[in-house]
Amino acid sequence: SKSGSDAAAGNSGDSQLTVGFAQTGAESAWRTANTNSLRNEAEKRGIELKFADGQSKQENQIRAVRSFIAQGVDAIVIAPIVETGWDPVLREAKRANIPVVVMDRTVATSDESLYAAFVGSDFYEEGRMAADWLAENAGDRTNIVELQGEPGSAAANERRKAFADALAKHPNLKIIDSQTGNFRRAEGKTVMEAMLKTHGDAIQIVYAHNDDMALGAIQAIEEAGKTPGEDIMIVSIDAIKEAVQAVADGKMNCTVECNPLFGPKIYDTIEAILAGKPVEKKSYNKDELFDQTNAAAALPSRQY
Ligand code: GYE
């Protein structure tokens, strides 16, 4: 990949940046949009991107990062599946003088100097927005089932905590069951099927930590002969196009945006770091919320 675009741009192979990207996997539509954003923007800029699919296992990601270090890449991007357990490999990257940009999900570390920058979304704020929307719009519904994201991930941890904190202010709303669907559509469906068997008509609201699980739950609800969006209210997070469409169609009630299109910001950050310019240590996207009032109008301009 060092020849074609370089020749066109008149660059020598030596000036081309090489970035290693340890992605979580391909668990959701959000994730696919995120991968495409980093790939497309790399191509646009003539950056060589080494892509490693972690297949939802942290050990795979750690192995990929070690291999990027061994190959002497210019910078490393990690989308950490879980929050903890990163210090050793981050220390190895630091020792090798290779800057690491943590993307999307945060890491829990005792030494913030182990990574150069974080670029992502405020998951706590997203969970709060979902809960506040419910507090205003749930009417006389009270009973919530929660579909959690991947255990140990910052996204699941924060969306869960924020939602619980916000519900504490609204004692009429309560979580009657909470289980993981691992951010996956198929698992969202099977978990919802099981919950419908256990709780039956008691379920009035679904809070899903992402749209894929919500869309799986909608299938389960329909197959159980109920009307999603009416018999059972559905709120979730990501605002993938299919979910915004479901909101416009009335099958889902609200989805909080979590923008995965980090490509431009990631490479801007890396280029600044490598040029020795100061970068924001942590930067967050500002996210919107879509419900019946604005979903249809937003659809044509949704990018993912
Ligand atoms: O919400 C989910 C994906 O970490 C924000 O991961 C991300 C989450 C996103 O699988 O769809």
C-alpha cells in the first residue's frame, strides 16, 4: 500500500504514516460504521492502516497492540473492549515511544500518561439522557427491563450507572430485570424472549444499551404478539439509521445518538501528536436525541 497513492501525491514512502488499529470486533452496526470511518479516512489521507479485529476478546487486542509495537508503527489506536487490564501493554507502547490514542471506550488506568489522548463519547451523559426522556414520556408505565452491553465495557458500565442514578430521582420508574445482550442483535432478541416468558405483561419499558439489542428485542416483542413502541416502550442508544427509522415508524420511542464517525478526529489527533503539537487529553462528541418529534426529519441526513 506504500506505492499507489504516494506516487500520485508525490510523497516518498518514508513520509507515509502507519497506524495500527486494535478494534473490538464487529458486534454491532455502530461498530461497522466506526471501522469504515477509520478505514475511509486513512485512505483519503494516504495513511497506511493496519487493522486488527479483536473478535470481542481483550487478549486478541493486546496481542495486536504488541504486534504493532514490534512492527514499529507510528501510532496505535485502541477501542478497548473492557476498561481494565491495559496498563502493561500501554507501558510497552510508551517505552517504545509509540503514542496510543484510546478511542470510543475509556480505559481505567492509574497512570493517565500511558496514553496520549482519548477521543470518544460521554456514555454517562447518554444514559442520563435516556432516563430523563423516560421520566418525561413514560406516562403511567413504570416497569423497565434493561439490556446491557458487553460486561466490563465502559459503554455498558456508564450507561448502566447513569440510568440508575437518574432513576433514583424518579421512584415511579423501576428496573425489574437487567441482563446482558453483549451489544448484539441476536442476543438482544433471545434475552428479550426469555424476559417476556418470565415477566409477561409486567414489562412496560425496554432500556437497551444499544440499538442492535433494541432491534432484536423488537423482533421478540412482535413474535410474542405485542406491539413495540405501544404495548412496550423502547429506548436505546446509538441512533444508527435503522433505529432512527424505527423511531419514525413508531416501533421504537427514542434513541440517543452516539456518533461512531471518529476517522477525521482520530487522524487529526495523531498528526498533531506526531508534530509535537498540544492535543486535548480527552475529547467528547456532543450527542443528540431522536424521538417521534424529530426522527423522520433527521433521517435523510443520518450518516450511519
Ligand atoms: O454503543 C455499541 C457498540 O462502545 C459506544 O459499542 C460503543 C458501543 C456502541 O457495540 O453499539
